[in-house]
Amino acid sequence: MHTSAILAQPAAPHAQPQLPSAPVWTVEAVLALFELPFADLLFRAQEALRAHFDPNAVQRSTLLSIKTGNCSEDCGYCSQSKRYQTGLETQSLMTTDEVLAAARAARERGAGRFCMGAAWRGPKEKDLPAVMEMVRAVKALGLETCVTLGILRDGQAEQLKAAGLDYYNHNLDTAPEYYGDVVTTHTYQDRLDTLRSVRAAGLKVCSGGIVGMGESRRHRAGLIAKLANLDPPPESVPINNLVPIPGTPLAGSETVDIFEFARTIAAARVTMPGSYVRLSAGREQMSEAEQALCFLAGANSIFYGDHLLTTSNPGTERDNALFGKLGLRGV
Ligand code: SAM
Ligand code: DTB
Ligand code: SF4
């Protein structure tokens, strides 16, 4: 900008004192992390983890699909889009009693947070009171609450906050320049706008993405940079490994090797050291050693319970056995 243009700016009438801004992560800087020798990257990730967390404590969230399938959107990875023949059994919105039964069972198994997901582009005004009732009821069990309902309109995040919601999950999923290859029915800017309204309502943000959708390493670095540059970064960052769903456009995507997946987790840990980084979908397809590598790379959260939304997850017995072998403590 030309100097006279700067001088021409009128002073803000009630200028706020400038807060020190968070460091900005360029895509190049995140790519440089990906390119480190593997042991160097994992060492950086462990340093970051240990500066902020008990390195052997793993946060556990249980997922429940409260409304399944028949979604208007065309997300190329998703079993729940009505545009793809995935053989999914659809289900309309559950009752609060059904949700409560699942939340009680999750609490008994040791989950600390209960996440409710709905296959909507976004909630309609008429849907929100029922979801708010579920949030109130789950919260009253002493669990942290999270919902993932899609794009929010003005005022909806505030209503959810008033019902006692702790977290809203809304993933950026990939780099901005690759998003249009994955989804065409809404935009990256729609996702960012929802994250902004969630933050403005005082909710905690859960936002991450998917690895293995045919994206490049630069795209993976671009996703991590976008998340890390949110101000503040999300408190919770789920990193999903694509679960290929037959019938979806991305079902045939090439699998990303485990070292590249672990590098993505480590890059999230180094750039967002104070956030929970969740080893999310795709654990069912990983060996114990591969999951252990992801914990070494800085993951400190998982989905806990037999089911994700429409696909399976390792059972709690298997997870408890793995935690025993690794000396990890579920929280
Ligand atoms: N409809 C809402 C939305 O799209 O925001 C909430 C539910 S949506 C299923 C939540 C997230 O699940 C997606 O953003 C994506 O990151 C993840 N997801 C969905 N299908 C997946 C798959 N097959 N493999 C890995 N992650 C998946
Ligand atoms: C997230 O990042 N992963 C979860 C949760 N947030 C909602 C969903 C994973 C879905 C995996 C495929 C399925 O079960 O349909
Ligand atoms: Fe619908 Fe969410 Fe699946 Fe996209 S990811 S098709 S918005 S349920």
C-alpha cells in the first residue's frame, strides 16, 4: 500500500490496544516440518506435547449419529450424502431418551465427552430445540458435550451455547484450493464463517480434516496452516484417515502411507501445541504399532466406542488393551 493511503486511513474512534498476535504459519513453513527427517519431526512433536500436556493421558470422546443419511451435500468421502448409492440405512432425528441411553453407556465406559453428529447441510430452525434438549440432558450427566450439525446460521451458535454446549465440530477437511475437488454444494468460506460464529458465541472449536482424499503433501500442509492460523487455533483438532466408502467418488483414493499420516499428526502437534490432536477415523484399519506411532507423533485424543458415525471403530476392550501395553491413561 502507498504511504499516503496509510496516512489517509482515519483513526478508529475507539481503538483497542493491540494484543500481540499469534505466530502465522505459512504453508512453506508447515511443508518444511513435513520434510524433516522422521525422527526429528517426532522429536519436535514430543517436545511440543510435553510442554503442554501429560504425554501419557489420552482424551476420549464417544460419537453418536443422531440423524443419519439423506444429506443434501455432495462431500465426496461421505456415506451420508443422498447423491451416492452407499447402501446406508437412513434414520431420522433420534429422541432425547435414545441419545441419553447411549450417553450413559459412554460415560460408564469412561468417555469424557459425548459428540452428537447429524447429516445436515445445517440445522433448520425447527430442528434446534430438540438438539438443545439433547445437549442439556447429556451435559446433566456430567459429560462434556459436542455437536456437529453442519453450517450454522446467525444466532444458532448462541442458542447451542445457552443450552450448555461445550464444543462445536466443523472440519475444514482439506486445503482451501483442494476443497472444490471434494465438495461443490458449499464452500470453504461457508466453513470458515461457521467457525467464526461458533467462536463468537464463546463455544470451543473442534476442527480438523481428512488425509487420503487424493490430496498432495502441500494440500495437507495447507490444511494444517489454515487450522493453526485460526485465532485462536481450535482446542480440538481431529485428523481423520479416509475410511473409503464404496459408492462415493473418493472410495478409490490411494491410501496415504502411515509415515505420511503420522507426519500430518506431528505437524498439527507442532503448530498447535496447546490443542488436543485427535487420531480420529481410520483407526480400525490401523495396526496397534501404527496407532502407537500416531501417539508418538503427538496425538492425545481418540474416538472411543465401537462406532464412529456410520462406520466401525475399534471396540473399547481393544483400546483398553492397547492403552495397557503403551502405558497410556484414558481421560
Ligand atoms: N454434516 C456435518 C458436516 O459435514 O459438518 C457433520 C457430520 S460430518 C460426517 C463430520 C466430519 O466427518 C466430516 O467433516 C469429515 O471430516 C468426517 N468424515 C465423514 N466421512 C468420513 C470418512 N469416510 N472418512 C473419514 N472422515 C470422514
Ligand atoms: C471428525 O472429525 N470425525 C468424526 C467426527 N468428527 C464427527 C466423524 C468420522 C466419520 C467417519 C465415517 C463414518 O463413520 O461415517
Ligand atoms: Fe452431509 Fe456432513 Fe456428509 Fe457432507 S460430510 S454429506 S454435510 S453429512
